[in-house]
Amino acid sequence: MDPAAEPSAAGDAPSSPPKRPPEEDQLPPPETAQPSRSAPAGPSSSAAATSSSAQPSRYESQKRRDWNTFLQYLRNHKPPLTLARCSGAHVLEFLKYLDQFGKTKVHVQGCAHFGHPNPPAPCACPLRQAWGSLDALIGRLRAAYEESGGRPESNPFAARAVRIYLREVRESQAKARGIPYEKKKRKRQSQLPPPPPAGESSSASPVPATGEEASGASPGNTETAGDRSTA
């Protein structure tokens, strides 16, 4: 009976570790948060924490979403397309395809609210993608194309036709919505005023005063200069 008791004791020994698994079940969820807390202890842990925290940035996540939607668009295209065959014309088709999902109302020339930023009543004008969202979208897709191995020379999102299209959308929406884009004008106006007035007034005033004081006998010098000129 004693040997029978010994295996039971041996079985009791492995039965003690089951107390640890419940603790281990509680560990995995916070394990992602624990390295960040222990990060300041060492440089390697801090680098890992910074990398883990920097991975889910909004710009990168949005860039991945936009890139995946564009790839799906190429697959669903008839006939299907690949990145190698994609050109600026296909990018324009993609931008026009996104207009049906837009939430910005762009008034038509025949509309009574054309050119009014805050129309008092609703209208039947179509909803389209805003110029700012399209411009940001092209910038993200341009970067994603190069990150995926594409050459900057053959980048379809940097084509001239895409730039012209964005300019036309910008001008048309500015007129239709009555919201001009004056970002460049504000920058120029802010840069002009500070340098000229302070520098010219301060530099012009002290020069004649110091010249007169240093000359001492100014009238004599002027007379001799006049006599020499007459002679």
C-alpha cells in the first residue's frame, strides 16, 4: 500500500502546477501592455515599446486601407488589371468611381445655391468626394505604390493627368461651393510685413546723424565741393 501511496504523491506533484495555468490565462492579454511598463528599465525594451506603439499609426492604417481598396478595384475591373498595367487613366477612373461614395454636395451652375457656402435650403445637386480628401488619398496611394516595390518613375498616382484632374476639381468645387482656397495667399501676406519697414527705417536714420557729427565743419566742405564743381 505504501508504493501505491507513492505514485499518488507523484501525481500530487504534477497536480500542484495546475495552480499556475489560471495565472497564465490572465497573463496573455496584459503581456502586450507589460513590456511598455517595463520599457524604461532597459534600452532594448524601450525600443520594442516604441516600435509596438508606433506601428498602429492613423496614417499608416489609412494608407493600408486605401491601398487594399485600390487593389480590389483593380481585381473587380473589367477586364481585370494589374499594377504593371495600371496607368494614370485608370487612377482617374478610380477617383471618379469614389464620387458615388462622397458626402460633399457640389452645386451645379444651374442651381440657385451655386457659389453659396451655406445654402439656406436643400437641393438635388450630386454628392461627391471633396478635393481635400482626394488630394490626401493620392498622396497616400503614391507612397504605398513605392513601398510595395513600384518605381517612382512609373508611379501612376504621380502622373500629370492626375495632377490636372485634381486642379480642375479644386477650381470647380471652389466656385460651386463658394469656398476659395487661400492658403498660399495667407502665407505670402504673413511673410511680407516683418522684414522691410523695421530694417529700412532703423538703418536710414542713424547714418546721416553719424556722418554730420563726424564731419564737424560740414558747411566748409559743402562750399569747397561747390567751388570745385563750378571750377
